[in-house]
Amino acid sequence: MSKGSRPPGPTPGFLVWRLANKWRVAVDRAVAPLGLTHAQYSLVASLYGMQRAGERPSQRRLADHTGLEALYVSKLARALETAGLIERTRDPRDPRAVQLALTERGETVTRQAVTVVQELHQQLLEPLGGLGAPRTRAFIDELTTLLDAPLAPSVPNDESTQGTTP
């Protein structure tokens, strides 16, 4: 490093990871009084939205929607079923598939959780001007662009990637 130059700042990957962890912890704390974890909240809130749109999704469809692994969705769904928040039934069109639906209690808890998380998001996004602010909309657009970009399959032991960090 030459005199007068600054050390490199954090990488975008590091900042996204830190922000994701900060938000996950905040949501975990916010929904804990309702008996939910952040991952469970993501599942029931997504299921709530899909049901309101007239859909009764399979576990696979919900996994695709949330970006969670199908096996993890299955584990979460079983725990939420045990808690009485969702029901899992066989898909009449595909006996291998399991459809999910919120129970009446699940809808009540989910509506409460959505309200709590919306208030939290307003607080977390206040530095950008809040939920409806132009900077927040631009931030959402940028995140969506990054999430929609396909990733090339990784090549193990590729010399061009050895020794690099995220």
C-alpha cells in the first residue's frame, strides 16, 4: 500500500451479509413474543400473501418463493403444523407433493406478525427516509436486480477464483 492511500473498505458481499444478519436478528426479536422465528415468519407471511391471492402452494412452491431450501421449508412446516399455525395436506393432483395452508389461528398470528414486522421495517429504513421514501424504493430496486441476476455455476478449484474472498 502506498503512502496516502486508504485501506480498502468492506466488500459489498460483507456489507450485505452484515445487513442480512442485523435484520434477521431484529425480526427474530420482534416476532419471538408471537412464538415465531424469522424463518418461520418468512414462511407464514409468504403463505398468507399467497393464500390471499387465491393460491394454496405446495412446499416446493413456497420454497421457491421464499428462497429457502425445500428441506428447510419442510422442517419449518412441520414445526408450524405442530404449533397449530398451518396445515399440511397431500396435493390431490400430485400425491408426492404437500400443500400448505394457514389455520385460523395461523392467520391471526400472521396478521399480528406482519404488523410488527412492518413497524420494524419502518424503523430499520428510517435512515433512507422510511418505507415509502424514494431512496428506499431505489434500494429495493437495486436489491431486486441483484437477486434476479442468475449466478453462473461454480467451478471447483478454478485457478481464477483461488485466493479470492466474497
